[in-house]
Amino acid sequence: MRALSIIGVMCLLAVWCVSLWAGNKPVSDDSIHDKVMVKLAGDTTVKGGAINVEVHNGVVTLRGKVDQEKARNKAEHLAKKIDGVKKVVNELTVEKP
């Protein structure tokens, strides 16, 4: 009976350790870039636009032109929600078509 208790505790400890390890796994800049591009392209407010996305060490820089301030803000918001993003530098300019 005692052996089963010890085995149970060890199993729980192993699961806990694996979950901690998996949660701290870094996300690559390429993966972040791809996810940001997909989010921007799929959003009706941003519509992909003429937006250039660069990622360096988890810092996303948005450059280019959008047609309204709402799209500029939405692009930044969408990028911030991507897993692995540490910061978003929004250099988008608003230019009416």
C-alpha cells in the first residue's frame, strides 16, 4: 500500500515537472512572424494591409500603411496577443486612400 502511495506521488511530480518544462519552451521568431501575419491577414479591420512584420527576440515591429487609426490600433492589439511576443513596436502610419 505504501509503495502505491509513493508511486502515485512520483507520477504526480513527473506530470508537474513536464508541464512546467513545456510551459517555458521559447517560441521562435519565425513562428511569431507567421502567426502575426495570419492574424493580420484574417482580420476585417486590418485586412492584411501593406504591413511589414519583423520579429527579433520576441519583439514585433509593425511598419507600413493602414487606412485608419482603428486598423493601426487593432494590428498592434492582435500582435500583442500572440504567444511569445514580448513587446510590439507600432510604426504603422495612417494614410487615407
